[in-house]
Amino acid sequence: MDTLRNNGLSRTLFLLLAILAWAGVADAQTQNSCLDCHGALDPPLQVTEQQFASDIHFQKGLTCANCHGGDPTKADMDAMSKAAGFRGKIERKDAPELCGRCHSDGTFMRKYNPSLRTDQLAQYKTSVHGQLFAKGDTKVAVCIDCHGVHDLRPATDTRSKVNPLNVAQTCSRCHSNAEYMKGYGIPTDQFAKYGTSVHHDAMTVRGDLSAPTCTTCHGNHGAAPPGVSLVQNVCSTCHVFQDEMYEKSSHKAAFQAAGLPGCVVCHGNHGISHPTDAKLGTGSEAVCMQCHSPGDACDQARAKMLADLLRLDDAIKSANQILSVAESSGMEVSEARLGQDQARDSLTKARVTIHSFQTDLVEQDIQAGLKIAAKDLQAGKDALRERDYRRMGLGVSVAAIFIVLLGLRLYIRQIEGGSK
Amino acid sequence: MRLLTHLRAWLDERFHWAELIGPLKEKTVPVHKLSHWYFLGGITLFLFMIQVCTGILLLLYYRPGANEAFESVQYIMTRVQFGWLIRSIHSWAANLMIFTAFAHMFSVVFLRAYRKPRELTWLSGMLLLFLAMGFGFSGYLLPWNTLAFFATKVGTEITGQVPLIGHSLMVFLRGGEDVTGATLTRFFGFHVAVLPSLTTLLILVHLALVQYFGMSVPPGVEPRWKGSPSEAREMKFFPNFLLRELMAWYIALGILGALAAILPWELGTKADPFAPAPAGIRPEWYFMFMFQTLKKIPAKVWFVDGEVVGILAFGLAGLLWTLLPFFDQAGRGRGRRFIMGAGVFAVTYILAMTIYGYVAK
Amino acid sequence: MESQVSLSSPTPRRRVVEYLLGGGLFASIVSFIYPVLRYVIPPPVADLGGDEVVASKVGDLKPNAFKIFRFGTRPALLVMTAEGEYRALSAVCTHLSCTVQYRNDLHQIWCACHNGLYDLNGRNVSGPPPRPLEAFQIHVRGDEIVVSRKREG
């Protein structure tokens, strides 16, 4: 002790060691020396601490070495030691197997998130991407293309490339690139078409996260087009009633026999626009006349269904009109307005029943709606009659008041004998 | 009619009825070019009586309480026979009453009827005006619709900006920190009990004072009449002036009925305290000039918060206005001219800011 | 101008004026009193208060069945479960406001529009609906089933 206290040099050395030891202990916990250099490099070697901090793997305690190998506790180039298993840049062709090494291992994944699926790699192998990949095509999507690599976020994070809000954008990176997709023989207008669709509107305009995006119909890891015979299954997940009607209809057998893809024939696949009654018409949006001849039994049925729909639509509109007039005159018609909601529901139901292609079923729904609309129209008329009654009452009162005013004036004149 | 004669005799034996109403029979009203302004006070009183009657009728069906208020008003408007009429008359008469109260007040200013000895009449009248605006503010919330809810929120928020006592005042008004069902209950209590009793008392005082001092003659006419008393014209209150007053009241009734039938008061949508405020929240028109002024004052005036400056300015203006008669003692030219000028400025300012408030986005 | 006392025997003209005035006053007062009188007579449909509605009578609903009724301005659902309990919920689907229904095969509440499912407590369990259905309170008064909104705190 005496020697240390007295020896200035020894004391300095002791301090230095202490500091190094402390640094060593501190660093050992999140020892990721790779970022010390790679944070300062230029792309494509650049991976900053900020970037990596948002990565879900990093947040769970994994480091660069878990994928790239090497020794993250060492400083500088020593970290990239071949002896410690350093692999350098992971080639695209190695990515699925590398990711699958952990993500397909149920025992391993249970340590982090027991409810996460572990069949992604297996599913990928069944997908179009996976099948082409197995044949040696490295242009196809692999894990890192969709999920990102160093700032990988879980799908529930709205900033993640595979969050439902962003999925279409992610797919379009390749699938809208005509140059890139040359040689695959599929169109590259899906994203553009989807952007015009009612499903896209539901998600972006209404903020409905349950609205379908690419992966909803195509699958994500096992991504493949549903195929002509299976389109109906995909759509029916949400559009249950239409599916039920269609299944029992004449078109199901006909389309199946002709190898036509069910729903897509009339509604399209990517650019599914909001269906209007014009679909049943004879104009540019008409779908029936693409197959049927004018004047035949089906054309007549079409015309009847369209006429029914328009009749109910008109009835609802006229009831609405009269109710608005009543409302703006100050009459209270909230009960009739509620009835209008139900009438509109009937119209929606009738439009669904179209898919049975049976005019009598459509007629049933229309009649139910017409009854309600007629009741509401009557309520509006009653309200207007009440309004007129009130005005008449007012007229009577005002007349009485005028008589009084006249009487008063005359009486005043009388008792004052001449002009005031 | 003999019945009336008998009644009179019966009352006279017990209360010296003839002596009591004697002075009333002698009461006269000056007649000159500006006599028509004398009707305004009576019309305001008439409208107040309408409010009391329709208010009591509404009380038969109205239910205070956040869960029930809106629905009870809806019930009155849709299910109760002539409920729409009673409710619309109540809402319209409220607005008309405040308008005529203001007009009455300004006519008194320009005709200088506040001069000695009528200072207390003026004072009681100003207090009545404030009570009328209190009636308007508290009554507006009672249907518990969105507009009313947010207008009350903003209004009480502004009250909270008064220095020192503001926050306590706001909590007192709101029945808590926020506008809730408790506020509704409290406003209901103010509107049907506190304010009516105070107003009735003040009206009696006001009327007694008017009766005691008689009708004031405008400054332009007074000296002329003093000079040549033969020129002074007057008419008896009973029955001549009263009959004319009755005409005015009947005209008011006709207007009210027409407004109720042709422009019924709307129901709105039920207030939802958790929904965001809709765009374009405005107070009723009689608060609009103050509201618009506060909106236009810059955020900071020197080191003081702009809104506080506005509130204090209006408070001060109100106070000085209430003490108006004391600035016009002995009819000295300067005081009188200043008050006339202030009166013109006040009317112009109120009109301009009210219109501005409605026209501006 | 001083008022003049009217002559003791009224001339025909005076009579006309008096009748006019009297008649007018009477008519106008009747036109004021008549609405007031009708107003004070209570209407046949009593107001229970905005947040209460008689949804049904006891015995109208069988177990494992439902009924749509009006609650305020929107439709509501009254369900009698298979076990005989009553449930009352808003019938407005939280996805796109279609009117939902009770499925007696699934014992769940279903929306036909996009296949949304809710459990009997109103919780959204599958499909597009993002939020649960609002649940209401039920009181049985005599033979009436009264549904009311949950009281505010």
C-alpha cells in the first residue's frame, strides 16, 4: 500500500486499468463494435446506430454477428474474424435459409414470441417467388426485399414495409417496374389499377385497416395468384352473401365450365371499382352484354332487375326530398329518416341478391324496400300537412290580432274624438 | 257593467280601493315627437311576462340532466300538442326581449331620461339588462345540444380569464372544472329560480321608481314646455296610453306567432362532451360583439394577455355605463356631449361588431 | 290633447267599434288559450326519458332469438340467449354501419355486409369490425323489457 500511495506512476496505471475494465464490463452487455465503424461509412456499407436501434432483432438482443458472424466484442477489423465465423455480406440467394435458421425453429422462436408463426420458409417454398428461387432466379423477392434488413420492424408497426398500409407499395417496387419484370410474362399495372379500386379507397381514405391489400388475396409468404378456380374462395372470405347467391346461381356452373375466374369476370381483380347500377345497364360499364345477346331471356332478366333497382332508388330519393323540405320548414322527421336507413339497407340487399341472377329474389328485396320508402314518403307528406295546418292556425291568430289592432285604433280615435 | 261596480265597491270598503288607484288614474304620459320611444319599456315587460308563462309551461315537460334534457326538448317539439309553438315562442321572445331591452336602454341614453332624479331607475334598469343577458346565457344551455354546449364552454372559459377571481368564478358557474351535467343542473337552477326572483324584485323596484318620478321629458322639449306651459301636451295613462301599449303588445304577439310558425327554433344534435368542437362555434347574437372583439385583440397587449385586456375593458365599460347618470350632473354641456358621443359610439360599435362576427369566417 | 269622455248613449258607429274590439279580443284570446290548454294535457305516448326504451314484452322473444328495435335514432338489438338471458346492444356495425343480426346457429352477432362477428358482449371477434358494439342495460319492469343507456359517471 505504501508503495502505491507514494508511487504516482502506479496510481495512474491503476486508474487506467480501472477505466479499461469498466469500459470492458459496460461494453460487454451490448457489445456491437461493428456499428462503431459501419456507422461512419458510406452506403452500401453504412449501418448507423440510429437505423439499427429501430430494428426488432436488435431490440430483442441480437447483434450483427447473429447473422453475419464474427466477434462483436472485438474492436476494429478484429471483429470481422473468419475464425469467429464472419461471413461478410449475405448473398440474396442465402437469405431465406439464413432467416429460416431461426424463424423456422419453433423451439428457438418460443423464447422470443411463442405466438409467432414458424412456417414462413415452408410457405415461401410453395410460392411463385419461392419456386422460381429454387430454380436459381435471384431476381425474385426474398425475405429482406419485403421486410427490410437492418431496420426491420414488426408488421404491426405502421412504419414497417409489410404493415397493411404499406404492403401494396412494397410489392409494387418490383411488380410495377416494367424493366425489372421483363421476361416473366405478367402485367405490371396491378398497383396502378389497385390505386383506383374501392379497396384501396377503403384503406387510404376511410382508414379501414381491414380492407384487402395484395397479401389479403395473394397470401404473403406463400404468395401466388389464386388461380381461376379459386378466385371465388378468396372474395367470399368477406363477401359472404354474394358468394352464397353466386354459388347457387346459373353463372357458377357456366363460368366454371368455361374456365372463367368467377367474380373477376364482372368485377375485375386489381382495379375493382365501386359497383354501380350501370353495370346492369347497356352502356360502357355494362358487364352482362359482354356475353349475352340483346333481346334474349337473360337480357330481359337484366333489364327487369335494373328497372327494379332504379325504382327503389327513385322511391328513396323522392322520400328524402320531401323529408328535407319538411325539415327545412322546421318539422321533426327523425323517425322517418331512420326508416330511410332501412330502405337503403333493402336496396343494398337487393344489389347483393343480383348475384343469384334470379329476378324474383331481387323483386322480394325491392318490395320490402318500397314499402318502407312509401311509409317515409307518407310521413314526409304528413309533416308538410302539419306545417300547413300550423300556418293556417297562424293565419287565424294573425287575423284575430289584426281585428284587435283595428278595433283598438278605432276605439282610441273614438274616445279621443278625432286624430291622436 | 254592474258586476264591476259591485266589485269596486267591495274592494273600496276594505282597501280604500278608490284612493289606491286614484293616483294611477291621474298618471299622464307626455306627448311629443319622440313619444313612441316610451313603448319600449312596456314591450320588454310584456315579453318578460311571455317568457314567464311559456317558461312555466315548458317546465311541465322539460327534464334537466345530461341524459334527458335533449330528449325532453325533442319530446316537447314532436309529441306534446303545440309544444313546438310554446318552445319556439320562448326562444324567439328571449331574443326579442333582449333586443328591446337594449333598444329601451339606448333610447333612455339618447333621450337623457337617466338624468336627476332618475339615477336609480337607470341603475335598476342596467341591472335588469345584465339579468336578461344572464337569462339568455343560462337558458341557451338547457336544450343540451352541440351548439349550446360549446358556446357555454367558450363563454365560461372566457369568464375564467378574469384576473384573480376568474377561475373561481368559472368553477362556480360550471359546477366543476368542465362543462358537464352538473353545469346543466346549475344553469337550470339559475334560470328558473335565482334569476326570475331577482328580476321580479328589480322590475317591481324599476316600475315603482318610474311610477314615482313619472315619465321623463326629452331635453329638446323640456325647456320649451317650461317656457310656455300651455304647449305641454300629455295623455292619460289609463286608458289612452295603455290602449296604445296594448296595440304594441298585440303586434309583438303577431310577430312572435309568425316567427314560431314559419321559423321554428331548431333542435340541433345532442351534445357529446367527448366529440371535438364543430367549426364555427358562436355565441348568441347579443354576445357576438364581445366575442368578436376578443377574437380580434392581439394575443398580447404590452405584457398582458390580450383576452384579459378585452375582458377588463368590457368590464370597465359596463361599470362606467352603469354609472352613466353620475357623469351628467347638472346638465353641464361637456358631460352631456361626451355621453351622447359615447352612446353613438356604443351603438355603432355593437352593431358593427355583431355584423362583423356573422360575416367573418 | 286631453281625452274626451265618451257620450253615454253609444251611436251605431260606436257599437260597431266596440263589437269589433270585443270580438277581436275574444278571438285572439281564444287563439292563445286553445294551444295552451291542449299543451297541458299530456300526450298519449309518455316520455320515458331519452335513454330508455321499451324494447319488448316478456314472452315475446323465445330463447336463442333476437329482435331489432329503435333506440334513439339508431337501431338496436335485443337478444334472448339460449340460456334465457337478455342482451341489448347497438345494432350498428362498427365497420361500415350496416345493421347486424343475431345468428342462432353461431350464438354470435353477425354482420352480413362483410362477414364481421361479435360475441354476445359486443366484442368484435373476427372480420373487419374495428370496435366492439355498444352494450346497453336491461331492466325488466313488470312485463316490459326496458333498455337504457349505461348511466354517465
